[in-house]
Amino acid sequence: MNADLRTRLGGCELPNPVVAAAGCAGAGRELAQFLDIASIGAVTTKSVMLEPHAGRPAPRMAETPSGMLSTTGMQGPGVDVFLQRDLPWLLSRGGRAIVSIAGTGVGEFGELARRVSAADGVSAVEVNLSCPDPSDPAGRHFADDPARAAAVVRTVRSHTRSGLPVLAKLAADVPDVVELAAACVEARADGLSMVNTVRGMAVDTRTLRPAVAGGMGGLSGPAIRPLAVGCVYRVHEALPDVPVIGMGGIRTGADALEFMAAGARAVAVGTTNFSDPSACARVLRELTELLDARGVARASDVVGAAHRTGTGV
């Protein structure tokens, strides 16, 4: 038996629930020699900014126990190059594009949304709310304040063409992730991506200096998976009808199944791509085998199973 793997994120239907996470596959080109880009649900592109950014100086990454600390500083060529070069390449390979956008202010998010949504072939827009808010004296991220996050999402939605889903990407290290999720949904987000990396730090004991430039970085990988699953579970419990892409330390099909049982309709594979560039295809294969072994007819049947009483699926 082969389970029906199709899933919906707002107005977007994907052939299966496994996507590449933002920042771990560029625009898909890096993974193309290891897997068929068209075979996975979608590629979430590296966050696109309005203008070119050089990013932070090295070192940008450091290995940590069961994870990785990173601080790239949003390096990228800017939206014009992305739309002229990277997006057409991904679409020419049959891939589906969830375009992540990151702005230095609310207005910049709106302009990015306008340009990206005007392009043909975009499946959804993901709003990276883990960007510093220039209007905040403490330099907090938009995701740290539900009202500011909602202002960004509202602006993106108003500048995005009708029918194109807007997904708000949420952080876990916030006072109340459910409050943040509800604020974004009220601002007309069609779905949620969660969770982003968790802010942390590592010190190189040889030099007694921070292990990554800038001191703080984003922690990803299996170390954050229980935290991420918990966030997905809590948000699905509060907002059961809102589509969620779950992410945070997914390495195997069993990890993907765990996120789906917690309430995710799709899952994003991120950090493990650095050690196993074929991970998205492998996770999809393992998830399919697990669903078939359980006699599950539709992948959607396991979404939220952890919330249900009885034997479930």
C-alpha cells in the first residue's frame, strides 16, 4: 500500500510533506547533485533580502553537542538576482519554491513581498521574523514581540497577491509561542513555519573567544527537536485549523512522523543536509515506509494524532 502523501498549506498543495528548510539548501542548486529536487515537497529558499548582503565574517558556524551554531548574517545577492537567476533555475528543475523573505523594517518586508509574489511559479512566501527590529532600542527581533510580528505579517499579506499563502516563521525562544502564533494568524498569515533556530552561544576554549563571529548564533539540529516538537504541539492545540510546517532537528522519517503527530502538516529538513545532502529524499522515503507499515492511507491522517485519545492511527 502506498499512502497518499499530499498536503495543503493554505491554498498551496504539495505532493508530499517533506521540504528543505530555509538556509540549508540555497535555492536548491546545492542539493541537486544528490537528489531530484522535484521529488520533495518544496524547497524553502535561503532568506532573500532587498539588497545584496555580504553577511558576517568568519567563523560563521560551530559544531555543538547534537547541533550546530550558525550566524551567516543573511548573506545573499538580493532579490533582483534571486528573481532573475535562482528562482528560474529551481522552477526549471521542476521544484516548488517557498520563498523566505527577510527585511530590515516593516516597509522592506512589504516591498519584498510585492516583488516575490509578482513572480511566476512561487508556491508560498515564508516571513522570517527572526530579524532585528530597527525600531526597537534593545535590538530585539520582530518575533520577540507579537504586535511587531503581526505588523510585519499584515504588511506582507497586503503586498502579496491573492491566493499565494503567507507563512509566518516563528521563533521558540519567545515569552509565549502560542500568543505569537495567534497574533500572526490574526494578521492573516495562512500558515506557520516553526521553529527557527534558538539563540545561543559557544566559546572556543582554546582562544577563550566566542566560537562564531558576533558572539551569539542560532542553534539548530537534534538538540532543539524536543523544544520544537513541544512548540508545534502547543500551537496546534490552540490553533488546530492552521497549517504548520514543523522543523527543528529532523534527521529521520521517524522524526518527521513525530512532528506530524504533534500537529505539523509538513516538515522541513535543515541542518542534517550539511552532513547528508540527500537527507530530504531519505527522510521522505523513511516516512513513507513508516506510514505504509502502519497501514495509513493518507499522511494527513497522522497530523495531530498525539492530541487524540484512543489508539489513533
